[in-house]
Amino acid sequence: MHYVIINLLFLLFAPFLYLGLISKVKAFWASRKGPSLLQPVFDFIKLLKKDIIAGEATSYIFQISPVVGFSAVFFSGLLAPLSWHQSVINFEYNFIVFSYILGLGRFFSIIGAMDTGSSFEAMGASREVTFASLVEPGFFILLGTLSIYTGNNTFQDIFNIFNQHSGLNYLIISLSSIVLFILILVETSRMPVDDPNTHLELTMVHEVMVLDNSGPDLGFIIYGTGMKMVIFSSLIANIILPDNLNFMITFLFFAGIVAGLAVLIGCIESLMARLRMSHIPQFIFFMTAISLLIFFIIKIIPLGTK
């Protein structure tokens, strides 16, 4: 049961370091020293000490949406495979529950934004719904395809495909990693899909949805976003790493891949411009196209060559 404790600690504390590492990389490209890696921890504690200010038009939906959203992300993290290809909670077809739990959290984030009565936040909620409806098919296709390919139906097993050295495995691992990385950028509203630091009315997506949140609510929203990035980065690490490595070596490589993805996201946000709003659906459809390509590959390759 040692992996359960380590995975729980990783899930709780890694999001702060992940966000701090992204900020550090962005500061490097801007020729600045930048904040400490632990700055997200200090910001979270500061937000917890502040009061929650809610508009007169809001109801209990606005009040509970940040808590429900964070709880959904945290529970989905218990279902996802983290270090050593292990999930804290594992049962058959838990990857389907994982997807719907994340959808529940997104649903409450959307209705919480619309509950403010602001047409500005409703615009961001509308964009969030649009992007979510485009990204979910690609993710479901990938999960179903990996389940067929591995012959397994639990989350921690379908992402453990690097058990033998073959060209097909290398191809599937590479394409699946691309799909999951695009998923990180879309799900967490990072560049080039959205700029987390922007305040331009015509380009805001996620940031406009949380404009009315403050204090602990805002802290848990930011914390949940970082946790979601860590969860999807862990999926990429699990699909890359084999399961026959030494206990400590596996964790070091796992942590290194997750940290490397944070560095990559920081570089993308420093070196790339945000896509035009009309081009974002094309970017998301590229992810779905790769998922379909993976499905096509495993269906046309004879079983004997796998």
C-alpha cells in the first residue's frame, strides 16, 4: 500500500510545483529571475485567508461550483494511474467514470459562471462548452482504442503498453502522447488555445469564467487546474514508461517526464502566439484525427505482428 500514500502526496503537492515550474520557465524566456517554485503554495495560502465576495445576483450554485469542480478533479486523480502504473482506486472501466467525473466538474464550472448573470462570463462558458464537446470524442476514442489494443479494461492497465519492444508500440506511444498533450492544453486552457494571463475580452475563455471568484474559491480553482495538468501529464508518463524498471528508477523517470512536460508548456507559452478563435476547433480536431489514426492502425495490423 506504499504506492497509495506516495500517489496521494504526489497528487496533493505536485500541482503547486508544476505551476511554479511553468512560471519559472516563462520567466527564463523573459530574461527575468521569476518567482520561487513554491510561489503557488504561498498564493494559495494567501487566498485561503481572504474573504469570499459574491455578487447579489448569484445563488448557491455559484457558491458550490468551485468546491464541486475541485472535488471532481481530485476524485478523478484517484482513478487515474500515477506513479508505478498504479491508481489509488482501481476497478473495471474506471476510465469511463474518470471522464464523466471530469465532465461533472466542468458542468458546475460552467453553470457557476452563468449564475453570475454576466453576459461576459456567459461568453466564456459558451466557448468552454464548445471546446469540451470537441475534445471529449478524441479522448474517448483514445481510451477505447488502448483498451482494445491491450485487452484490458482498467485505467492503470490500458496505459501500460510498453511491455515489449516493437515498432507498433513505439508508434502508438508516440501518437497517444501527442493526443494527451493536446488534451492538457485544451482542458486547462493553456497556449495556444487560451492565454492564462490575458484580460482581452474577445479572447478570454477560462479566465473570464472565474472573474467573479475570489478568496478560497479562486484558490481551489487554480489548484484544481494545476492538479488536472498533473493528472494528464501522469498519463503521458505512464504510457511512456515500462513496468519492469526498479522501484526508485521508475519514480524518478516518472517525475522527470511530468516536470519535462511542465517545462514544455512553459516554453510553448513563451514562444507561441495564441491561435485565432476560428482556428482552435481545427487544432482540437487534429487531436481527434490522431486518435482515429491510432484506432485505424491497430485494426489493420494483424494480431500476430503486435
